[in-house]
Amino acid sequence: MTGLSDLSLSEMVGGLEDGAISSVDLVTAHLAAIEAAAPTLNAVWDVDAEGALAAARKSDARRGAGKTLSELDGIPIGLKDNIDVAGRPTTNGLATVWTPDRDATVTARLREGGAIPLAKLAMHEAALGATSDNPHRGRVDNPAMPGHTPGGSSGGSAAAVAAGLLPLALGTDTLGSVRIPAAYCGVVGFKPSFDLLPTAGVTPLSWTLDHVGPLARSVADLALSLPVLANTAPEETDLGGLVLGWPAEVDACEIEPAVQGVIDAALDLLRADGVTIRQVRLGLGDLSLLRRAALLVMEAEGAVALERLWDSHPEAFSETLAGMLSYGRNAPAFKYVKAFRRIEDAGERINAALEDVDALVLPTVPQIAFAADGTPPVNQADLTSIANYAGAPAISLPLPTEGAPVGLQLVGGFYDDAKLMGIALAVEELLRG
């Protein structure tokens, strides 16, 4: 039974449709996989076995009556622990817990499509960090590189998908928190256009930059979630004739040779298939300085967003998190305004550049996953944050490699999510040969 958890989401959907498997089979298999991985992976914090099995039985009954709700009907899913699931605990990665009485909007959309919330997933404390080494709940391991970070802040979501604990998971992405762990763990992570997936019922960090996005093991699998989550579907795309822009700013970013070599090989394959790749100048200046401006916005907005919890449960916040939020709360207003204006201007420049190309292409992260006890690289989010400034859709997909996972990032025009997903599907098909 546990072999069912190794199937792709597409295979699970096909098996349900032709009657080869049932939703109860899938939920049971994933429960066993979660139990087996729990001691070392630490990707799952809460499991609703009883509720999921009850929902699976209802899904099987609907299917038997010819009343399936969507292609995701009967599929078990996971949600980062800052996304509300009615009746299940939410912690936001803090040392406290609350039980919401209603689903987040994205959770409700998945339920309406028949998907089954099975687990709440590990995360970096308050989503403010990129390692998922949580001071209250422990460290999440990287199933693709044991002993290394899965990235964050949606590290539990990426690790659970990569390890076969769930075929689909939701995370949140403020400067890259879906795509960084996707790249480190060798899965696909998608950050939609700003507010395409509502954040109602998601514990906020930064109203300016927060996004919700899905993770899966392939672009084809992830695309199955879009009709349910966003009422959209990928556009059919032929790579021949596409123009992708390589941001000039990337050349000033210190990229590890292990990443650059794999990226270069992928770009050569794209060129051979008729894709034009040309350099574009976004006019952003130093990406690290820009990312630090965004961090100030996050810290200041986070101090407001979490103020009530912080005041009532100060013991639930680590010293590190409290220090970051204190910095944002105490920063002079003119510093916040300058930082906000800087990232707003960056977003306008990025969206203007995207009018002249079909998408941007660049590495997801400048390095491979680092050792769990290592120091996070300072430029870790420099390349993913570009899409957050613009509110633009972006996707990280794993590249063929015999070594550590490497992610290729594509960034599309604002609300061109269907076009970008079509490009990503075509790129995945080419790279998988």
C-alpha cells in the first residue's frame, strides 16, 4: 500500500479515475509514509488521520456516483502551518497554538475541489527565515540531501513533497520561501501573481510581499492544482520562437560553480530548441542591498501583523525573531518609507522589462543546499525576491543533474500565470527528454 505514495500526482489522478485505486487507499498509504519518515524528517507537525479518512470515504462515494468535484477529488494534501485548517492547530512556527474555526480561503478552495487536508507542515519560525530550523519544533531535514537544509520558510512543504509524504502541498512565499526550498529539495515550487491566491486565513508576515503557492514533484503535477486554486489552466506553448530574458544583475551575483554549470547546460538545451535568450537590464542595482530594503519592510510589517500575539505571548517568540521584529518596530518611519519606495520602484522596473520578453530565466538560488549546521548564504534570496517586488508569477523547476538539486527559475508578466505555467510545462518536457 505504501507504494502508492511514490506515484506522481498525475498517476494518482489517473488511478482514481479508472478505479485502480481509491481515495482511502491513497490516504492510508500517505499516513504510513508520514509515520515512517517522522522521526528523522520532521516535515509534518500535525496529522488529521480520522478526518482525512472520513473525507476519503466521501470522495470515493462521490466518484462512485459520478459526482467528482475536480481532478483533485480524493487527493491528500498538506498545508504549511501558517495556513488555517478549520479545527486543526495552527502555530505559525511559534511556541504557541490556536485552533481556527474556519479554513483559510485557499484551504476552502481545495476542499471544494474534493482535495483532502491531511497534514500541517513544518516551517521557519513566523515564516521569517530560510532554513526551517525551528527553535521550538526542531530542524527539518532535506530528503534529497540528508544532513542539509531544505531551505525555508516553507521547508516542511518541500521536504514532504520530495520525500513522497504528500503529492501536493501549499507554502507561503515572501522573498522566495516556496521556491528556495523547492530548489534545494529538487521539487517544483510556484509563486503566483500577487493576490491570485488570497491570503485570508494565512498568518501574515508582510502584506506587501506575502504570496501563497503550491509545491509538487513536477510542473505537470502542480498544474493540476491551478483550476482548483486559481480557476486557471496552463496555456499551450511551443518553445520555438520564445524570447527569455537573462537579467544582467544575475552576472554580478556570486553563483556557485555547481549551480552555474547546470544552469548553462539547461540554457544550451533551450537555445537548441529554438528559444532566444538575451540579456536584459532591470535597473535594480545591487540585489543584496535591494533585498535588505525588503527585509526591513518585512520586519516592520511583521511587527504590526504579529503585535497581538507578541504582546500576549512573548515567550512564544525566540530571541532571534523578537530581535528582528523589534528592529522593524523601532526603525524610523522615514527608513520604512524609503525601503518601501525602493522595492515598489524595483517592481515597476521588473514589470516594464517583462513587457519585452516572454519571461525571465535565471537560477532560483545561487547555491546548492548547505549543511544543516552551516551559515545561510547572505545572497540566498537575492534572485527569488525579484518576483516578489513585482508581484509577478515565478516558478522553480529542478534541472537534470547527477549532483545536488539545482532549480531553474522562470518569472512571467504580472497575471500572466497561465502563460508562465505553459512555458514551464514545455521546458520540463524538453529537459526530461
